[in-house]
Amino acid sequence: MNPAPASRFGASSAKGERSAPTFDWRGSAPRVAITGVLIALVAWRLDFRALSARLGALDTTWTALAFLVVFAAIAVSAWKWGLILRARAHPLPYGRLLRHYLVGLFFNNVLPTTVGGDAVRAWETSKDTGEISEAVGSVVTERLIAGAALGVTALLGLPFVADAGRLVFQVLLFLAIDLALVALFVVPKVADGVVTKLLPPRFAGLREGVSGTVATVRATLKSPSLFARVMLLSILFQVLVAAVNACIFRAIGTPVTMAQCVIYTPMIFTVTMLPISLSGLGVREAAYWYFFSQIGVGQAEAVAASLAFFVIVGISSLPGAPLFIWNHRDDAETRSLQTPAERPIPQPSSRNAMQQRSIRLSLAAAASQAIDGPRETWKRMVNRLRGVADISPRSAQELIEKQRALVLDVREQNEFDAWRLPNSLHIPLGALDARAAELEASKDRPIVVICHGGKRSATACHRLAKRGLAQTYNIAGGILAWNKANLPIVKGTA
């Protein structure tokens, strides 16, 4: 549930190796730094006692009402997105639209990824439509019109405040910025150039098909009746988002009117459209402080409202997690042997099928990065705390070839019989303690441990290290990552 295109509510290696997708912390270093600086600036003058007092005294009735308004806004947003898909001859049942929207909202609001829930939502939708450009285009169009509605909504709030004259210039400026985003997709050359430059090189396939997506967005925006309906629902959505803030301010006992929230909330989320921090942290708090201070709201109250908004929306997005699991309740064995790009989706009706397939592969990579990256990062952090050394499949192969590393497979017998690394020693994790003596002869050699996905092998490394086998390495991602890297695999009963 994003009020703006890039906001979170209201955003191959060498030698042919395909490593498991991970969150690009190095590439996000500037965002991490900016987030830290902004939080430090906000905290520098913040009265933490007052902040704690405000958050601790939240009125339960108004807080509960804020949750209800969030869910109402989600319902409206899914509805207007469905209108776009229906107009493009891809109608989906409302229940499915709501499910996809909640899944995308979950990833947008919970994960600090460079590719947020929009990629996941578009990927899930493409399985229903069979047209990648239509799925992506519907999401982009919904975001753009929501962005344009930000400025329009703020403008509509002016007649209801006493000092409207002082705010006219600010509101018109933000309206111009929001409308400029939509205009980019109406001018063909500008749209193609901007979108292509915004897409990173690793999504080359998506860049090749970007013209199709831009054409879809442009065609949708040029439909007056559809644009008008979606714009009206987007304004309603923005009013509901402002109502969430109004409820929060009432919950913390700060006198802020609904009209004031209707004006300042869109401007706040226009600022947070800038993808310069993690999950909008720092930018959002600074924006709340700056804008609401103009009507006498103290810093502690503004920051408390910002944090409460973040938490309420984050909690409201949690249903997206079980819904995502529900959507992916396919046969476990089939999914374990396939990459996201290999899983079947309806065949595209476009005449340029190769281009559609290229877009599908790139979008799958984007969605996979959003889903799998933070999970893999968390696994590595836990392993480091346990003293387990993770290595990539390619690095493990180099240890095997250059240092005669022993390969220890700790999966069950049926898994080992299905496929395994060449010349690997099989000791199931449950039997490792009883058979650890078998590894004594290899004490002076590196031992690379592998399982299905990297969890059992990490446990095995931890146990072996306690027994004095210090040169143990966990193959991150397990045999799945090994297979993705196109490294040698033996299939069939040993």
C-alpha cells in the first residue's frame, strides 16, 4: 500500500556462475549512510523522554481506528489497480487482486531491498495474465496515478484550513512535481530513455522489453474515462492515508485536524518518493517534523506519529506473508529443483515471444532478489555468530580442486541418492556425532559441507568445529545453489 510510486506506503558473476540472489549491501551503502545521517540529525534535538511518553500513551481506540483505515485504504487501492487490469483485458477476481496487493505490500514495507514489493506483485500477476508487459504496466500505472493524486489531494485540502494562502505555493509546487512523473510516460522518447536508464544493467532482459511496458502505461494513461476513475479512487486512497495520520495524532493527544493531514501527508510522501534511504527511515521522520512543525506540532509528537505510522502499516502488511506462502504451496520437490525463472507461467500472446521470455527472466530475478536476498543475508549473519564460515559454490569447487577438500554431504539417504556432488562422503546430520571419527583422517584438509539449502550443513559445521575440525566450510545455498552455478552433479543411486 504505497501512496506514491516509490514510497513504501502511501517502494551474474564471472565464469558463468549464477549465485543465489542477495541483497546488495555494498550498492546500498549510500542509502545506509544517508539513513544514518538523517536519523542522527532528527535524534540530535529529539527529546526521547517526550517521544517515549507519547508512544507509551497511545489511545487504543484511535490506534485501532487507524488500523481499520489502513485496511480500507488497501481495499481501495486493490480495487483501482483491478480497474487498470480489466481495461487492459486482463480482469482478475477481487480476492486475487487483494491477495497480490497484500503480498507486494508485505515485501515493500518489511524488507529494505533495492527491488521492493512492486516486482513481486508484478511477477505474481504475470502468472495470471500471461503478459509480462501488461502486469508490469498495470503496477507502474497504478503507482503513477497514485503519485499524481498526491498533489491533487493536497490541493483539495486548502479550502478547509485558515492559512491556505501561505500554503498555496508549496502545494502547487508538489502538484507540479507529481504530475511531471505522469508526464514522463506520455512523451515516448522521454519515457523510454528515463525508464531504460533507471533499470540496472543486471536486468538487461527487462531493459530490452521496456518499450512494451512503457507503451502499456502510456495507452492506459491516455484513456480519459479510466484515468478519471482511477484518479478519483487514488484521491480517496490518499484521503484515507491522511486519515490514518489524523487518527494517530488523536491517539497521541496532539491537535491536528483532518484537513491539515490531507494537505501535509501527500507532501510528506512526495518527499519519501526519493529512494535515498532504507524503508524511508530518516526521510519520513524528518519530513513529518518539517511539515507538521508549520502548524505547531512539536518534534517529539511529529516523530512519534511517523514511527506509529510505520509500525501500523508494517503490522497491517503482515497478512501478505502467509498469503505468499499460500500462493506458493506447489509440490516441494518440484520447486526445489527449479529456479523462479524456470517455473511455468501462461504463454504470452505477444508475437515477440522471445522478448516476453527475456522480460519474464529479468522480472523473476527482481522478484527473487526482493524475496530471497534478506533471507540469505539473515542466514549468513546467524552463521557468522555461530562461527560458521559460508562460502559460495564456486569457492568450494576451488577448494576441492586446488586443496583436495573433502566434500561432506549431511542430507538423508534418499536425497543423497537423487543427486550429489562427485566423490562426496555421505553422513546424515543425525548420525554425524556417532560417525565423527571417520573424519579424523581429514583433520588437516579443508572440509566443505553441503545439504539441501545450507541450514543442516551450517549445523554440521558448528558441531565439527567443536570437535577440533577447524577447516570446515558451509556451502551457502546448499546443493540448490551448487546446481544453479552449473557445477558437476551426479544423479541416480550411488
